[in-house]
Amino acid sequence: MFRNGEARLALLGAAVGLVLCGAAPATADDTVTVFAAASLKNALDEINTACEPEVGEKATISYAASSALAKQIEQGAPADVFMSADLDWMKYLADRNLIDKDTETKLLGNSIVLVAPADSTASVDIAPNFDLAKLLGDGKLAMANVDSVPAGKYGKASLESLGVWTSVEGQVAQAENVRAALALVASGEAPLGIVYKTDAAAENKVKIIGTFPEDSHPPIVYPIARTADSKDTDTPAFLKCVQSDKAKPLFEKQGFTVLAQ
């Protein structure tokens, strides 16, 4: 399966990442423009439609890794709202005065899971020192970039906490974002992957074979905020609707925990 090694996996992961990043390029000043973590796509697409009557328009949403989106905002990309998959990248922008700090809210929670192709017979009990290397065999472990992308950072932290990172780090296939990592497993390119529970729920070609203990990684928190340079007058209405009772069941349907009241 891996005759072409890391190159084949990297190309597929990058291709999926480009598709996600280019899902909705933000160019218009007369539309609410949202930069959102890739793992939010299914839920936020539904919420965007549901909120259209209250906001007065559908938002333009670009999905990608939180790290990539934060860097784009830093470089002047025209975003009105930033929805990150961790607190670090929101802080990164806040420290540079690129976020309206008064609007920042801890919106959602999530968990990370180990997934395999839907027809896999693999099973595992995720616990300290579990034999992930044996489970992988000669295969690759699909993960989002472990140095910058939140899902990858959470996954690496958990594997380190459980004492198994060093046994598998040489087999990790790093993807541009969590949805690209998910695609590697869904396509059969990788026998295992670490993604958010919500991503696994959105893809019927994979199944969850284990959930990582919450105390093995930092809390998974998705914050939302208006950007400091936001120009669109409908942005406050979008922020209000995303945090409303209308949005809550749509987030929960995808497996998120709603933190904001």
C-alpha cells in the first residue's frame, strides 16, 4: 500500500488541505467573512444556513487549519470572524491586537479519537503504554501537523502523556489539517489516524476504535471572536446567532460540547 512512502501520503493530505482552504475564498467587503477551523465545517455550514434570516445574509466561510488561518489574518486577509480549534492561535492574534478581545468567547469543546477504515478489524484499549506500534504494523499514523495544527498538537500531547509517542513518531504521516488526516484513513492510505470525534462522525468510511483520555492532553476548546479590522455591519448578528439556542443543537448533532451560554 505504501510503495511510494511518505510522498504519496503527503500529496494526498496536501491536496485535501488545499480543497478545504479554498472552499470559500474571502474577498467581498459586503459579506460577513469567517475563518474557521476545518473540523467545524459540517456544523458551521448548517448553522450558516440557519442563521441567514437573522444575519440578513449567508457568511462567506473559509475552512483550514487554525494555524494557517491565524497567519493569513496576521498578513492582512479580510476576515470578520475567527473560529479557532484551540486557545493558542486565538491568543496569537490577541497578542498582536488583531482580535476584538471584548468579543472573544470559549464556544465549544471536543475530544480526540483513534480511527480506522470502516472495514478494519483493529481494536484497542487506549491506556498508558498501549501498544500502538504493534497495532500500526508497517502502516502510517495519520495526524494533522503536530507542531502547529491544534488536532495534531493535542494528539501528540496525548501520545506523549501515555508514553507511546517515541514508539510511533517515525510512522506519523502529517497532514495539513485534521480533515486531510481523516481523508488518509478514509481512503485506506493510512490504517489509523488521530482526529476529533466530530470529524469521525462526519465520515462514514472510518470508525472510532478508541477515545483518548481527557486528562492526557490539554482541554480542547474552540474560541470565537470578531477580528479587530472587521468591517461588515452584520458581524455582530452572526456572532450572536452562532452562540444562540438555534445553533446549539446543530453543534451538538455533530458531537461538539457547547460551552458558551
